[in-house]
Amino acid sequence: MKSLWVFVIAVAAACDGAGSDTDTDGGNGSGDGGGSNDPDGGISGPRTVTLILTNRPNNAAAYSFIVGYQDGSAPWQVAPAPTGDTYSFTINAPSYSVAFACVGTTPGTTASSQRSVTIASFAVGERTSVTLDVPARCSDRMQGGVMLSGNVTNRPFGGVLVAQFGTRTAFVSGTTGNFVLTGVPPGTRDLVISHAVSAGNNDFYIDEAVVLRDVAVSGNTQKSINFEEAQPTVFHDVDPGNAPDQARVVASTTLYTANGTQASLIRLAQQWESNSLADAQMKTTDIYDQSIAVSGLGSGATVTHATDQPAPQTYVAPAPLGTVMTAIPTKQPYITLETQWPQYANTVGYTWNATQQGFCGGISCTTVWSAYLSPGVTGMMPAFRMPDLSALTGWKDSFQFTSSSIVGSVTAITSSAGPSDFPTGLPANGTDRAFVRSDYSVSP
């Protein structure tokens, strides 16, 4: 059977966003999605391993939602029924893999479907519990909640006002000043009303904001905000440092407030800056995740710094990942990719992904396989081969790649917080991360 190898040489550039919002799916180069190495000193079972799937759908059938696991290199099995969002299973081998698959429609659209398979592989000695987020498009848990609405008076001319509460975002009407945030989970969070100025080409910056701390929402709630109380944000220089002249550089900052509100403050691909709330509005329990992404042909690097006291940044390029090689070792029971790449120093883990665009039943659809792979599984010769999940009850052909072109990447992640910071989530104060990516493409 013909194997097609594709070589992509990583040059030292970057990705526009650290790969933190992909569904990640993992395994290893042994072809079974489990660990071929024995990095934990021969630790073997039985051990109880737990998989926590945050926002797991209540109606799994509506999303073709299935969950499986693998004990070392044994055949994949359907996971037993969960308790809440937690699945538990017994592992006897030194390593294990977990996976979930789903089909969902991109929020806010009716004509874009995404089929995804997400895998994670770890050595038992590294951890016995894994937490993954089920995306909103694959869950009915995001559809409840209550409504937070309000009115903003004394609005500025020009620009756009944005209301942000928790992970919910809504625009403020330029004519009435009204806003509505739906599906808000009850709780106490911070409400941020910010003034966004467009810098063209999807770039923007927040130049002033009102922050209402500790807003309690237990049912439908209304708030009135006087924008005369807004304070200007504070800007900080961003130096592209040793980024290649031909590379694309994007600087951005995300605010994670003390009570769990996430607000994008700036994104600029030229005249780079970072920014933060006014000094009087800041709290030491807030985190500003400052990011510089540098991207080039076939490769990328993103460096981030999480801090409660933002300051000027200078980009220092991390070492490139190197050459990624991808082949198609088999097309039975479905098209399978196998990828190899160089070991990356001090990595806390790798992410691998493969994406294919197409049309399904008259609408656009995307098929995505992705993987979280720990150093204890990949060892000194990192590799990943898509596992055979076709025997899992509920498996569908729609999760499989067709003969169209497939693009993907491998990202090595380093973190000053250590191995516990993988998969990456909300960064702790002082955390420095690097996401170093190499791309590939292949035609089955």
C-alpha cells in the first residue's frame, strides 16, 4: 500500500493563538493510541483513572457523543456510565488513552457542522485524572442559564461598546444602549463594559472600560451602567525582538478577572501594544495573559506571560520544533495518519491535530482529529498514529477522513508551571508559556 510522506521544515515562527481552543486528541506512534514507552518505571495496575468531561451533553445521542478509553495497547473500549461529568475505569498498563467524539453545529450558525475526535494519552505515573472541555457546539448544557440585561448611558461617539460577563459577550446597541447576555450560569462574576476601537483587519483595542465587581446573578437580572464612570486603559509597548523580518507578528492580551470573567483587551498585527485596566480598577487577583504570536510559512511560535501587573514585552523566539513527517500507513478501517517529529526540550506536552474541510448533506462541514500527548507517552522519539476507534458503540463514518486534502500541525508546549500545566487552562500568575508549532499537509 502506498505511503505518502510529507516533510514540513519548521523555521521558527508562530501561530496566531497557541492552539488553546482546539479539540485535542492524542495517542502515540505505536499505532494503538496508547503508550509504547514505559516512562513511569514500570508502574502497572490496577489503577483507577478518571476522565472529567466538563459540559458533557445530557442528551448524548443528539450530538453522536461517545466516550472511550484504552488500557495500554489493549483494544479500545466504551467508557462506563459516568457519575456526573466523571468517568472512571481501571488501568493495568503503564499508560492509557481516553477519547470522546461528537458532531455539532458551530454556535450562531445553521450551516456549518463540525465532527471532532479528541484523544489524550498519559503515563499512569504522570497523572491518573484528566479534565477536558466539551465544546459548546456539542453540549446542551450551554443552553440553560438566565439572562443578564442592561442599559448603558452617556455612551461615547464612535467605536463599539461590548458587555462581558463570565464567558458571555454581547454588543451594546449604539442607538438604545441596551444589551442582553443570554445563557448566563447563575453566580457572582464581574461585569465589564468596554469601548472597542477598530484598527482594521480584525485588529482592535479597548481604550476605556467600566468594571462592576461582584455582580450576583441568580435569576434574570438588569443593570444600569453610566459610561461616564469609565476609565482609560493603560498601554504597554511590545517589541517584536528577534522575530524574522518576513514573519507576521500579532500581540494580544486577555483579561481573566477575579470572578471568572474573560475579556479580550487588544489584538494588533502592527504598532504592537498590550494594555490593562486603569490602576484604580485593577485587582491583584486578576490575570492578564499577554501574548506575542509570530507566524511564518509552515511554522509558528507563541509566547505568553500571565501577570497581575502588565508591563512592556520583548519577543524572544523559542527554539523551532523541527521537521514534521506525516504518512498514511493504512486506509482500513478508515484513512489513518501517522506523524513523527523531533523531541522538544523541556516540553510539558504536545498537541497534534488534523483538519479536513468539505460538504456534508449540502452544508459545509469540518472533520477534526486532535490529541494531547504527554512526554511520558511520546518518549525520546515522539510520534502519533490515529487509533482504530471503529469498534466503539456509536462510532460513525462521519468521524472519518475522506480522500480530500488534510492539513494539520504539531505543537510543543513549555510552561514555567511544569507538567501540571498540560493541557493548558487558565494560567496562574507568573506563568510563562511557549507554543512552538510545525505544520503539515497530506492528500490521501
